[in-house]
Amino acid sequence: MKMGVLEGLLFVTGEDGISLGEIQKILELTKEDALKLIDGYKNTLEDEKRGLKLVCLGEKYKLTTKEERKKYYEALADAVVS
């Protein structure tokens, strides 16, 4: 359940991301348990079938697209502009 909540938090925070402290507070987890949850979620995204990855930029965790799918995202951007 908490992994699903983490995923939702990452989605709704978007480009702003979410800090480890915020994750701990919202999910009522210790630092160790929050890091385990984050690591577990990151591992689920490593499956080649998934289009997103979890990154930590500065002190914020964010969802971003996988680089190997870039041509599809560029095609979408081109289609929207046309």
C-alpha cells in the first residue's frame, strides 16, 4: 500500500519533487524504512516494460521518463506542434 501512496505522491508533486523528510512525515516512516520503500519502488521501475524512472535531484525525488524512449516523446511533441 505504501508503495502506491509513494507513487501517487511522486506523481502529484511533478517537477517539484518530494524530499525524503516529506515522505517520512506523510507516510509516518523512519528514515531507514523510507529509504527502503524508495529503493523498492525504484527497482520496480527498472523493468524494461516501464517508461518512467525515479531520480533524486538535489534533495528531491522525482519521476522522469527513461532516456531510451526519447524518440517517442519527441514524436508526441512534434505532433502537438503540427
